[in-house]
Amino acid sequence: MKYLSQILNKAILIPVLAFFTLNYASAQEESEGLYETIQNLSETELILGVLTLGLLVVALLVLLAVVYTLSVVKMIVREKRVKEGLPVEEESETTWSSWLTKVNDAVPVEEEEDIELDHDYDGIRELDNHLPPWWKALFWISIVWGIGYMLVYHVFDAAPLQAEEYEIAVAEAKAEAEKMANVIDESSLSFTDDPAHIENGKLVFEANCAVCHRNDMGGQVGPNLTDEYWIHGGSAEDIYMTIKNGVPAKGMISWEDQLTKVQMRNVTSYIHSMYGTEPENPKAPQGEVFEYEEE
């Protein structure tokens, strides 16, 4: 039993010490590379990594439990031999056992009579053992942690609570969505016939542009947008840039600050979709004829 316990102790300590000794220098140099590697892992690889780490932790806990169980069994057998008056092998105190005794504030079996209480139930004795120092330390640490948590989150409001964190995350997600919605390559604009884009362009047009061009685009203050005549060009890029920059000399404002790039792109495509329609009482042609290339 003694030799088995020592072998198990060494089986745990030696590989752990060797691992940290051999990898200490390389870990410092590769810490940044490791972080980048983790960032590039797929979701499946991350899950497998976490499961593997969990299995290793469970295996280590099982090994520690086995060592602890053997120590308890050894102590019980030794105590039984002492009671029966059988010879007991004197064991030299190892660093491990000395550390456990100090950490747990344990009383040796030979000195249990000094802490024995006057309670005896069917041979079961009650001992006045103290709580382990590490347990007391954790108890006080948890109290200090709780007080600190209350002060940080509920007294000084130094950090957001879970509900506030959720609201912050939602706001950031909305901002990111708006940012993504405003990403348009203005150097390669083209008309789209996507029904969703056309419908969105129609809604934006009727809310902002119809006051000058009418809902049917026949023209009022602004020109007719359904015929083949264009003042500033009829290509996708021309129409988009006219909406974006406006025509201040003619009273048309720039819509760049009020509409997203996607909305301006959708309005451009909606205007093109109305080409060739025949609105009632259209405004007289203005500008020059623009011919679209046949697709």
C-alpha cells in the first residue's frame, strides 16, 4: 500500500512538472501565435477541443480521487492495526503528506484522544476537528467577493448588469447591421430587378421623392422620370449620384445624409423599373435622350 501510494504520487507530479518545465520558454514565445490559432478554429474544432480538455480534467480528478481513497484506506487499516495491538510499520513523512496535514490542519490518529468529545454512539466517536484552513480561506474570499460585487454592480454602477449588457449588445448589433446595410460598391453600380429591392425603393421614393416627382414619376417640380430624356444621365451610376449629391441649383437636396447607400441603390432601381410607363399628364421632356443598352 505504501509503495503503491508513492508510485501514484510520482505518476501525477512528475509528468506535470516535466510538462511545465519543458514548455515554459516556448509558451512565452508562442502565446500570441496560440491566440491567433484559437481565433481561426472552426466551431466544430472548438467543441472538440473543449470536450477533450474536459475529459482530461475528469481523468485528473478521478486519479486524484483514487489517490485520496487509497490514503484513507491506508489510514483506516493502520488505525485498526493500532487498536488490535498489531505491529505498525513506521512511515516516514513525505513532502506530500506533510503538505496535506498542514493544509487540512489534520490531527494525527495517535493524538485523536486529545480532541475526542464525550459523545459515543454505538462505538462511533465524535471528534472536535477544526475546519481546514483552505475551506475557511474560501469562505472569507467568497464574502469579500460578494461585497465587492455588490459595490461594483449595485452601489457605484461601475459595470453593467446582465440586462444592461444585453441592451448594449443589441445596440451594437443594430449599429453593425446598419453599417453592413450601408456597404455599396459605388464604382460598379447596376440596376437590380430583385422584387424586395424594388419594393423598398418604392417605399423610400414615395416617402421622400414623390412630392417633387409624383408617385407615378410623371414629374411636377422635378422632371418626368419615366421617359427617355435625362438631364443628368440615365445610367445606374448617374441616377444614384444625382440622388446622393442632389442638384442644389435646381432645389434638389443631397440625400446622402438621410438615406443609406442601400436605400439610394434601391430607389435607383425602382426609378429604372418605371421606365416606359405612361403616367397621366406627364411633364414635358427635359434633357437629352438616353438609350439603354439591350441586355
